[in-house]
Amino acid sequence: MNKKIVGAVALSLFFQVSAFAQMGGFGGPQGGGSVPDADKTADVNYVGDGKTYHTLDIYIPKQAKESYPVVIHTYGSAWSMNNMKGSADLSTICAAYAKAGYAVVTPNHRSAEDGKYPAQLHDIKAVVRFVRGNAAKYKFDTSFIAVSGFSSGGHLSSLTATTCGLKEGKSGSVTVDLVGDLGEFTSFSSCVDGAVLWSPPTDIYTMNPISMGGSGTMEGAFIGVERQGNEDKWKVASSPYYASDDDPPIIMFHGTSDQVVNIEQSQELYDSLKKHNVVTEFVKVSGGQHGGDKMNSTENLNKAVEFLNKAREAKAAAAVTTPPVTGDSTTTPPASGDSTTTPPASGDSTTTPPATGDSTTTPPATGDSTTTPPATGDSTTTPPATGDSSTTTPPATGDSTDALPAMRSVVSGSTTYKVFSLNGTLVMKSSTLDLSRLNPGVYYVVATRAGARQVFRIAKP
């Protein structure tokens, strides 16, 4: 075929995809607009590489406060656009968040042409770390960071929320890195405390295919291969398979008349989350399509804000700790998201088991190297507060690899151990507490079994 003809066909396809993404296709009618009553900082590069697709905008409410909880909202584009942060539901969804007192961050991310999955997930997780690393500069309250997204942006947000603490995702012979190493804040957590998903594809393996024309699909362009014969590659990019007990609260809005992303996509994630007792809601919008006024109604925007507010309140209520004794000024509180730990008094060398029903379990003191994890069936384990379903600590380098929960054999009633350093870094997550993997030091251990949690402190000589 003549090169000019090939070029013309390619250019035509590009414009078709762009129009499809921006004017009511997979990306839906998002529009531009602005975020009223918020001060905007534009085009901040969150990786430091000078790339447009690694920039974000920040909207800080004009109402003066010491700090603001954060919502990161990602645009929809069928993963086909890398510079649509200026069309990320600014005058609707983002405006509602800002009006409610949330700082709003709208990032760009790499398109399918710039990089294949998991590149886009790495981008959003780098944004989360950027927020934590710049808390003082932008007055971010990092005790609560949520993700939000429309369409493919909702897909990336769902993955960000459900893969906390997992360094790798596995299905069959396929393994993908879920964290990445973008930006200067790689020591910070990429976990989040809540998620709002608008018309999201969640399991791209089961969703209705979105054609690019010819035999190709948007999903195939995103993954790098088409569906047939590549089930595992598609499943490691799908959030229902990652659902687990410690996922943060997640709410989904989906139109019953959505002809682009079938409503069963939200249903599938909702069902997976419910199986793990995650705090979740599914709002089926009667007559709602893929974006538009019915989806972005005042009622739905208020529900989204209310859901985030409740998640914040639940986390704050669960994070009650006993103040240190007089003179103990060096006690380090547990990591954000660890809702049941009470720091011990410095020098306390005698560990007293909690009374049955005691909801303020005191962990053993620093230096206690003989502490053992709670036995299976320990009746003194304190369950987390209602709504406290998130662990907001960073996965450390070398964090033990977890396969997708739905794709691995899990022994009923088994205990999961998460080991944190005193600064809140997750250094180990496993079904066994292997102290040989730890460097010398003092750690918090969170042992979870059947939704119940006990926290204690150990010292590795």
C-alpha cells in the first residue's frame, strides 16, 4: 500500500480514537470547565522527567485550613490519551470534592501508545506517592487520600485501591509489577484510603469489547495483545481478582443504560469486595449512560462526598491511641491506617495479655524479643472499627510477593501477618511470621484472621 495512504489511514484512525475518547465514547462526555472556589496550580511534573503525560494539576479550596484531605481524580479516555487532565470532570465531580473541602489532584498518565499496562497504574501510584511526599508544600492532609476516576480512569483507580501492599500480580505464568519506581518518593506508600468509581470497567477480560475499528480493541491496545489466548495478561489488569479483606472503602456509580461499559463491570467488583467484607456501595443510576447529567447529578455527587466523609470519620475514629506516659516523649505511633495499636510506655518489659473484649490492646514494649504472634483462634483479638478496611503504609522494597487473592489457594481461617517499621513502612506481608527476613530493629506486627485484628510489637536482635 502507498505510504501516503497508510499515513492517511493512521491519521484518520487517530482522530477517530481521539474524538471517540473525548466526545462521548469510552471516555464519555467529561467536558472542561473549572473548579470554582479553588486555587489552581497547573502542570506540576510528578515524576521529574519533563514529560507532559507525567504532569498534574492541583486544586486547593479557597477556604483557609491548615491542611486538606485529598482526592486524586483521573479522566477517562479508553487509555488512549495522555493529556486530558483539563477535561477531568472539573465542573462536576471535581468541583463537588473541592466544595466539600477536599484538595483535588487531576493527573495525566501515559496512553496505550506511550506504554502498555502496567505503565498507567505505575503513573497513578506515583501520583499517590507524590501527594504524600509534598504534604507540607501543598497543605495535603495525607491521613486521608482517596482516588476517583471516570471510565478508564475509574479502572485505574480501582486497581490502585485493590492492590495496596502487593508488589506483584500473578495469573498463571504471567507476573506484573504493580508498584513501579517512578519519581523521587519511592519510599512512600502508594496505598489509598477510599475510592469513588464512575462507570468503571473493572474486569476487562469479561467486559464487552470496545472496538477501535477492524479487529483491534481498546483493551487490546492497552494490554498489548488481544483477548483470545491471553486470559492471564488481561486478568492481571482487572481489579476484581485483587479484592481482599484490607481493601479501602469503595463506591461505584454506573448507569443502567450505559452502552459503552456494561453495568455488570461494577457489579462484578462489588460482588468481589462484598465477599471480603469490604465497605462498599453500588449505585445503579436508572437511565444513566456513560457519563452525562444523570450520572453527575447533584444527588450522586452528594452521595460520593458523603461516602468519602464517612470513610474519613471511620478511619479517624479507629485511630484512637493511648497517649504515652509522662516523660515518654519518644514513643512512635503506628502507621496511618493501623487502627488498633496503642503504643506502650518506654521501657515497659512486661507484656500483659488484654482482657477479653478489650478494644485498646497494648502491644509489648520495645526490646521485647520473645513476643509471639497470637494463636489461631485467640479470643482476645480485637476486630477493626466498622469501615476501617484500609492499610495505608508503603510496600517496602523486597516486600513479599502476593498472587492475586482469587487465584491462589487460601486456607480457611489462616492468619495474615503484616510487619511494619516504626515509621510506618510495610516490610513484610505473609501467612507466616518469618523473623529471619527482618533486619535488626523494632517492628509493629498486625495479625489478621477472619476479619479480626491484633497488633503487637516485636524486637529483632
